[in-house]
Amino acid sequence: MAAPTPAPPSPRRTFLGRLSLPERNYLADALRTETVGGVILLVSAIAALVWANTFGSGYTAVSDFHFGPESLGLNLSVEHWAADGLLAVFFFVAGVELKRELVAGELRDPKAAALPVVAALCGMAVPAVVYTLVAVTGGGSTDGWAVPTATDIAFALAVLAVIGTSLPNALRAFLLTLAVVDDLFAILIIAVFFTEKIDFMALTGAFIGLGIFYLLLRRNVRGWYIYVPLALVIWGLMYNSGIHATIAGVAMGLMLRCTTRDGETHSPGEHIEHLIRPLSAGVAVPLFALFSAGVSLSGGALADVFTRPETLGVVLGLVVGKATGIFGGTWLATRFTKAELNKDLAWADVFAVASLAGIGFTVSLLIGELAFAGDEDMINEVKAAVLLGSLTAAALSAVLLKLRVRTYRALHEAEELDADEDGVPDVYEQDDPEYHLRMASIYEKKAAEHRRLAQLAGAASSKPDSPA
């Protein structure tokens, strides 16, 4: 009896391989908005630093100015409105992004999702460990362990825009997926570790509001005039419950439907995200940065960053912890999942992107305020450490990415080439007979034109007075 034929080995999954066309189109649209928002964010951060270090009293007066209904528990300072109110818009978009990734994006396949999730978790755990080791060794406070765990995708994209690196789509998608998972766990950290007192009446009201929000969505009720007031009520109740109000934004974002039905070009979630993302990236996050990044950057203050264990832990966590955590987690995950790195890329590219993820601006500033609430001096020093660590990570990643800029540019141009000008990059049409017929027609027209030019050139050279 013949021995059974062994089953052929399953093909190895390609890590950082080509994206599907719908994913590529979504990525291009999302990153376009985030890049513009990132540049605005960068300008806002610089404006905050200039304002705080030239007219510090004016900056403090505006940041501390209170307004809002006292009877509703919402008489907040401008700084708190930016951190608790405007960032809820940012986390709403993050919630929609996460929902879309889970049901229609890179995270819908558990096997494919394992790698970026492991990378993101390692990219949060290692910075926390680095901070804790530095703080314990130096006899400092471990309260800020979560500060260096976050990645700011908008600031990272702004750095890419400034240095002019055309990253391949797969690397951009990997960075965006890391940031989405990062945002999810940052929200969990805020909810679990930075909630001290809970008002259960307000929290129950917030949950009832979220239930109504969910039922309206399921019944396909439409109208911004219904959802916006309801969202504001949910946000206000969540704030008064003692749980950070940005949790309300994430919860509502996760409730949106992000799959398409018959007759739909885009899901409701994608449509609403497309409308809200510019508001988040161009207004909410930059205003938060304007009233959170204004710290004193005198020579003494910068020197103190490297002498206090808490601030040194933040810098090393962002610069060293993020890069080693994401790179190490990615390398280990590929070994255990038997994934194979895209042959057009190298592990040096993964490390460069991991270094870029060390830019932990927006959420790191928020966590810093929560971790050291009541200690204004420490909050300012931690903010300075976040700025310095993010700047160092940006400079390091810029150098690493520039070393491979020619490779990235060639790969990006090949991915975006649309020779037949039908709006779809050629790499996605290699199996379409119509594409090859269109290209044949284009080349035939070019050949006919060159034959005509050759005849004209030959006729000109045969004239008696033509140059020898």
C-alpha cells in the first residue's frame, strides 16, 4: 500500500505585503487628512512654546480661564475643555478607526491581526518597563509609567511630510494600525488606572445615553440634530461620572456600522469618519496642543529633564523603549506566526518605523497631566520630557528613513504608477485583460508617432543643404 502523499506546506504569510485596493484607497484618504492635521499640530505646538516662553503670564491666564454651566458641573478651564472636550472628538475618530480595522481592515483576520497587535503591545509594555526601571533606580515616582506608552500618528505623519519621505503604503498602513491599537490600549489605561472616584448615577445616565445612541443607529435613524445633542449629553454625564470624558467618544465611535450593505459605496462609519476627521485633525488636536504644550524650555528646565528620574524615564521610554519594543515584538511575532518579510523591504525599515512611533505627543501629554494631577511643577517637567523625547525620536527616525529614501521613493512610485490613467494603479490590474489591451493601444499610438517622427527626420537629413 502506497504511503499517503504529504500535504503541501501552507504558504508563508507576507508581512508588509501589498495592500488590497480598497485598503490602499482608505489609507490614502485617511493619511492625507492626518498629514495636513499633523502639520497644523506641529505649528500649534511651536506656537504654544513661543507663547509660553515669551508671554507666560498671558498664556497662563488664557489657559486657566473658566467658563461653562456650573450647575451641570461643567465650569471648566480652557485647558480642561481642550483636554476633556476636544480630545473626545479625537478619540471618537479613533473608535471608528478601530471598529473599521476590526470588521473590514487589517485586524479582521485574527492571524493577520496578531502581528500588529503584538507589536503595539510590546511597543507599550517596553517603554513602561524602561520608565519604571529608571524611576526605581533613581528613587523617583513610578506614577508616570504610562506616559511614554502612546504614539501620536498625526505628529509622526507631520515628520514624514517635513522630511519628504515617500514611505511604501505597507509601512504607512503598519504605522497607522500600530497607532489605532495604541489608542485603544491608551484609553483602557486611562479608564482603569486614572479613575479615582465614580459617580454611579452619572455613569448610569451615560450608559443609558449610549444605549439610546446604539438603538438609534440600529434603527437607521438619521439626522445630526439628533446625534450631536445626544452625544453632548453622554459626554457631560461621562465627565461628571469621574471617568475620563474621552471614553464616551471611543464608545460612540465603536458603535457605528463600518461594513457596507447593498447599494452602499461607503459604510456609515466611514462616511462619518470622513466628515469628522478633518475637525479632529485640523481643530481639536491642534487646540489641545496649543493649551497643553506650553511649557518653559529654559536651559535649566531642559537640563533637569536628564537629572530627574521621572523625566529621564519618559525620554528613554519614548526613544529607546518604543523602538526596541515595536521592533522586538514584530520580529518575534513573525517568527512564531511564520510570516515572511516583504522581499522589497528590510528589517532596518521596520526599525525606522518603530523609531517614528516614539513620537508620543498628544496622548502622552494627556496621560502626563492625569498621572501627576495636582503637581503643576512635575506636570510641566514631564511635558518638557515628552516634547524632548518626541523630538529626539523624530530626529532619529528621520535619519534612519533618509538612509533608505531612494528605495522608498522607487517602491512608492511603482505602487502609484497609473500608465493607462484610469484612476487605478497598474500593480492592481496585472490580472485584468482590459488593462493590457489599453496599454497595447497606448504603446501602438506611441509607436505610430515615433514612426512618423522618424520619417520626418529621414526626409530632413536627405536634403542637399542638410548638415553633414
